[in-house]
Amino acid sequence: MADRVPLDFDPPVRRIRALLLGITDDHLTAPTPCPDWTVGDLLDHIMSLAWAFTQAAQKRTDAPGTDTAPPQPSAANLSRHWRSRLPVVLEELSTAWKNPTAWEGTARAGGVTMPAAAMGTVAINEVTMHGWDLARATGQEYAADPRILETIIEFLSQGPAEGTPGFLGPVFPTDDEATLLDQAVALAGRNPHWRPLSAPH
């Protein structure tokens, strides 16, 4: 069914699920490319966004949180069972967007209503970029589907260079040799060469 919808969430979801296997408890307090967020905060955010965008795909406008902005991510809110729960929530996200009706009409999440196709693009951008964040923060490799990256680049290129507060930072400059992944990361307001100052042992 995935070939009947504009974008397939399986590749970025599989990548995050693989990254989770390489995350230790020591990583949870480590910094990430997202300013002021630790790995634990980021995992909480990924959990929340996966759930919210699943409700959006299913057109569940009565779901809790649909009409309000997402809460500030915090490791303190992370479930004790996140290692088993997060892969399930991500799989539910991927499955929800396999349904062609998810991309039709409008969708609502975080108090925002927009065309469902745009919402799907926002969702896959979030999953892809935060997968990269997670990989960098925990010293793991990251790869993304070129077709998804091309869509993300086109989407992010339409935004202001100074970024969008609460969503994207200012565009980071890159050179002509930048890979698709580096281009997408830079457009999302991240330094493609970001590394934590010190990695947990």
C-alpha cells in the first residue's frame, strides 16, 4: 500500500528503531543538536510527536492534545518502558500513514489544521531530522532515503531563512558539495558537522 501514498514512513521509522538499540542510560543526559535538549528530552519529544501525527493521520480530531500545542519535551516525562513502547508508537505512526485516506482532506495536530499532505510532510521531516539528532547525540551512523530527503529539502526551502520559532532554527550555510542529508539538516537549522563535546563511555 505504501506505493499508493506520497511518502513511506518505514525507512525513517526503522532507522530510529535501530538507533534505540545503541542508546544506553548514560546517553539520556547527553546533549543533542537541539539546543537545551538532552537525549532523554528528545526521546520524549519523539514519543509525543509520533503519537500526535498518528492521530492526525487517522483524522482523530477528538484525541487529547489535538487542539493544544505539544508540551515542552522533558526526560522526566519519559516512560520507564520507553525502550519497548517507543518502537510500537513509531510503528503505529508508519502504519497510519500507509492509508491513502491519511493524505486526503485536512489533518489536525498540536492545535494546527492544514492539508493532510502537508501534515504528512511535516511529520516525516520531524521523524527524519530527529532521527539524525538522535544518531549524532549518541555517536551512531545515520542514513536517510534520498526520495524522502528530496521532499524534505523542497519543503524546508519554502520556509524563511531566519527559521520558524518553535519549529526550525535559522538555515545553516553549506557548500555546493553538501550531501542531500547535509542539505536537509542545514535547512532544518542544524550544523551538519555537529558533534557532542564529550561522549559518554
